[in-house]
Amino acid sequence: MEDVGSIVAFWVLSVVTVGAALMVVAVRNLIHAVLFLILSFIGVAGLYITLSADFVAITQILIYAGAISVLILFAVMLTPRAARDNAETFLQLPGLVLAALVGVTVGAIALVTDWNEATRGPFSETAAAIGEALLDKYVLPFEIASVILLAAMVGAIVLVRED
Amino acid sequence: MSVELSHYLMVGAILFSIGLYVALAKRNAVGILMGIELMFNAVNLTLIAFSRFVSPPTDVSGHVFVVFVITVAAAEAALALALAMVIYRNRETIDIDKINLMRW
Amino acid sequence: MIFLAEWWDVRDLGNAVGELLEWLGDHGPDWLPYTASALVGAITIVVFLLVSLLVFAWLERRLIGRIQARRGPNRVGPWGAFQSIADAIKFVTKEAITSANADRWVFWLAPILVVVPALVVFAVMPFNEGMILADLNVGVLFLVAVGSVTAIPIFMAGWSSNNKFSLMGAMREVAMLISYEIPLVLALLGVVIFTNTMRMNGIVGWQDEHNTWLIFLQPLAVLIYFIAGAVEINRTPTDIAEAESEIVAGYHTEYSGVKFGMFWLAEYFAGFAIAAIIATLYLGGWTLWGLEEWVPGWMIFLVKLYGLFWFFIWMRGTLPRLRIDQLMGFAWKALLPLALINIFFAGLEVLLWQENDLAAEAVLPGFAIANLVLAVVLIVAWAQLLGRGRPQYRPTRARLVKELGAVVYGEEA
């Protein structure tokens, strides 16, 4: 990825993604935090596109920005106004230290390790290949995932039933 | 100046640590869920970056993995939010500092 | 391949743009053609939508006036034709109030973001063979993804207004969008199963190649998509999110002036988008069995689009508003099972067709007849099953809603 367009795209999208994630931490209003979270999801979808993962990028928007964030917004709305602040517990400082340590460790490993990089082909369409892999090589995980989804759906309905 | 694998890994690492901090330190149950979703996203980004830079171009295993993670994340979000609703209904709060039934 | 004809060939305006881009690529830096094509495409789409809006805002009021046995706007210009321009001036000149306790940033952002999904849909819409801004290989999935994010700006509008009616409208809208998303996606899946591609131009090409439209092969899916689409765009038979008689104006109660204008605009744009999706996926897009050789393809596409939009206007003028529990129950109890059965039969048919290497001319008419019979049988059977055929659902006198089992506030058990 040497051309100007993808470099600019990468930096803009990274700044948007990380900036929005930081705002999730910083803002005091939980609804604003969810909105910034959605922005972060969309930024990650953009990063997928710079990695020529078209199918995953669209899926990211569909599931994360369209479904999960709407679920979260719904949950926030169904709880009262007093529960809508985004404050920290007394574990703020230990959490900060631990998160920083993990981030530094992962980042250092990522920088130090000599990744065995393969030659990058041109952009290829992944949707058909993913479909074939899902129903061929990964058919058992695929079925298990559908069972998990069904179980989660039944579980969620049973949990929130009023009777 | 070009964009390499390490750039994507750094973005993933930063995103992961932000998500970890949110999951560890937020007082609101929904906020913790948001942190977990951020961590999922960071890991997905790393997987796709490896799929692009390390594995051969014909191999889409990384993408398939991300599709599975997204699926499980959706299931997890639905369940976690249902739990938050139930906790709110029973305890009138989703502040995890005050949910200490099993503490001692 | 795209540049089939000379640049002056108006049957495909993509030719002229293609020539321009080629010339720019030869004479300028690498990035210039991309920027130019993005600009030309975006400006064309916005201009097309705004012109359609100006015409249809007036036409809709005239048509509904005719349907309801009154005249409609007839004062501004001949037959009231400049009414839309007068309305636009009114929207711009009125004061855009921000209520005191509103969440200022979100309140301002929502009307801007609400237009985006409806506009972005047209990026993958083929107006003609070469007239498509981005021929994505995941086009159908892109439509679904964009449709799913429309809930967020509406939610932002409803929440930031700090008004109970706005919030109720937003909650209704989000619940409705989530429910109708599922039959909508399942209806689109039938198309992808038959055409074996998610590329919009590929789907149009498949329908052209087999000399058929997918509406004949997927009649039930078209009906489901049409109903679900009508719910998504939030127009009168299903506009429970802004039902005037129940919750003032729903999520845009607090909006006025140009900010309200944006919501109004977005509603129309979304209507055009749904009509364009149906025209492309089920009605053959810019093809009409060879007529596209003589008539510009984009004209054929526009005729189909406007014809479908007229159906929405007709529905708005004819049908009364549904109750929210009826609407939600309809999505889960009727549309979802029917869409699943439809997918099952579509998959079965394509399997039979592909595994036995049958000729398309032989099997497709059979599938069309079989699916039409299936659709009629399923709809009738489902209506009977859900009890709509029973005598108590065929009223002979006016009844209160609580006799029908609806929850009446203050009297629930």
C-alpha cells in the first residue's frame, strides 16, 4: 500500500477510530458514548476496506453499527435517566494501569516481532470465497455458531419476559 | 512512507487497551458491554490485517474467523443487554458497584 | 467494455463521463479521475433526487387530493405546480428553533445524518449499464447495511429533543426498523439465490439474459419487500413513528424550519431509494426486453422508479394508519415465516435447476407458475391460520379496540 490515497485513508480512519474510542471513555453522557462507539465501529469498517476486506467491512456496518449499537441504545433508553452516566468505579486507576500495560506489551510485541509477510496480491473479491469456506472447511463451526445464535435468542427472550 | 502491518497492529493494540480500560473501570453495566465490543473490534482488525499481510491472498480463513467473532459478539450483546435489563428490573440499578449480592 | 458507444450517445450517459475520465487520466495526475468520477456521480445523484423531490412533492399532494375528492394545492403557478418551490422557501426562511433543554450537538447533527443513508443507497444503483457510481460486488449487502443504520439518526433526533413525544416516536421507529429489517433481508436473499451474485449490475444482467424479471420468479418476496420497505420509509399507512393523532409528530416534534425540512427530504429520498431497489432487483432495472436498445436505459429505469413511488402515494392516500401492535405482530407472525418459506423454495428450485443442468428456458416459466401458486396458497393459508378468516374478525358493527384484545392504558389487568 504505497499510493497516497490509501495512506491518507489509513491515517484519517485510524485517527477517527481511536479518537472516537477515546471519546467513549471521556464523555460523561452514556448516550454520547454510544454514539461515539458507533463512529468507532464505522471507522473500523473503513480500515477493513483499506485491507480489501469488502464483505467483512459491510458485515461490520450491518451488525455492529446497525444491530448491536441499536440494541445498546435501546437498553440505555429502557433504563432510567439516573443510570445514564458514564462514570468510573474506584478501580479507575488500576484499570488505567493494566490497560496501559497490556497496550504497551501488545504494541511492543507487534513492533519487535519479524512477521513472516507474504506477497500481497491485488484486490480480490472475498464474498464468494468466504461463502465457500463457511460451507466447506468451516461447516461445523458455522453450524455451532447458528446454534449459539438460537440459544442466545431464546435466552434473551426468556430473560426479559414479564410474567 | 507507506502503511505496513505494524501500523494496523498498533491501531489494534490502542483500541484493545481503550476497550480494556472501559470494561474494567466503567461503573455502568452497558458501558462495560461497550468496552467488550471495542475489544472485539480490535481483535477483528488484527485478524483482518494478518489475513491481508501474512497469509497468502487466496486464503480467507482470517475473514471467516472475523465473521464468526461478529456472530458471537451479536449473541453476546443480546444476552448481556437482556441481563442488564433483568438486573435493572430486580435491583433498580445497573451500577455494578451496587450489584454486590454475591460479594460476601 | 463500459464505453460501448460514442460519448454523445444519450442512451447511456456513462459514455460521456467515461470519455471525460479517460481524457483526465491521460492529461492529469492519477488521482484526478477518481476525484472527478466521485464528484460527478455525487452531484448527479443529489440533483436527480432534488428534482424528483420538487416534482413529486407537488404531484403527491395533487394525487392525494384527487384520491380524497378534493383539489389539492392549486394556487401557486399553473395547477399549483410551483407549490414545492414555495414550500422550500418557507422551510428555509422559517426560524430553526433549538429548544432550551435539547442536547445541542446531537440535535443539530441528526437532521444532517438522516439524509445520508438514503443518498448513499443510490451509489450502487445502476441507472444504466455504465451509469453506476460504485458497482460493488457486495451491492445487495451494502443496501441492507445502509438500511440498518437509518435507525441511528432518527434515534438521535428523538432523544436529543428532550420531549416525551419525540422519544416515543424514536422508540417506535427503532422497534419497527429492527422488526422489519429481517423479512426485508430474507426477501432480498431470494434474489441473490437465483442470480448467484450480489452485484447490482450482475442482477440486472441476469434478468436481461434470461428475459425475465425476478418479480415473476419471486412474487411473494416482492410483496414482502414492498411492505417492509413501506414500513422502513415511514409513510402514512405505517407512519406510527410520527403518527399525528397519537404522538404529535413523533421524532421531529421539536424540529422546525430547515431542520424539519431535512427530515421531510430524507423521507422522500428513502421512498425513492426503496422504489429504485425494487425496480432494479425485481423489475429488471434499466432493461425492458430489448427496448433499451432504442430508448435510453435511464429513462426506462426512471419510469419504473416513479411508477413504484406512485404506488407508495396511492397507499398513503387509501389506507388508514396501522396500530403499532398490529404492525409489529405482522412482521413477526406473518412476514417472517412467509419469507423463510419463500427462501426455502427458492433454494430448492435453484438446486434442482443447477444439479440437473436443465435449460433455463424450460425451468424458469415452471418456477414462475409454481412460485405464484405458492404465494397465493401461502398468503391465504396464513391468513386463515392467524384467524383473519374467522367470523369475529369480519366485523358487522363498529367495535372498541379493547374488544379486539388491545391494551388500553389504565385498564390493563
